[in-house]
Amino acid sequence: MKLGSLVKYSDKYTADPNGLIGVILEVEHDDGFASLPYRVRWIDHTISQRDWYAMDELILLGDQNESR
């Protein structure tokens, strides 16, 4: 996953069948962020939602070419 990738929050963590859809705003490569390197902004983001997520919490959407 990279900056600008469209993602969905993993369904195994939520009962919402539509899930949360968002875009990756930042990918942190610093060791301090190793467990939660992806900053995501959800379409309907609220102040009570966290910003940083692990790879196993996100599902890459669409036919996005990761080599670009």
C-alpha cells in the first residue's frame, strides 16, 4: 500500500457490511511507527476515530498498480 491508495477497514474487526472506505494519507517508515505505519482518512471520518492503522487492518481496494 502507498500514499493515495484506496482502502477498506478489515471486516473482521467490524460488523458493518459496507465497512469504512478511505484513502492512505501518509506512510510512516520510522521505526517508532512500525506497528501502525498507515495514516488513513475515512470518507465519513469522525474525531473519535484513530488515524493510524496496521497493514492487517486494511484491505486494498480496486485494481491499483502498486509498482507506480
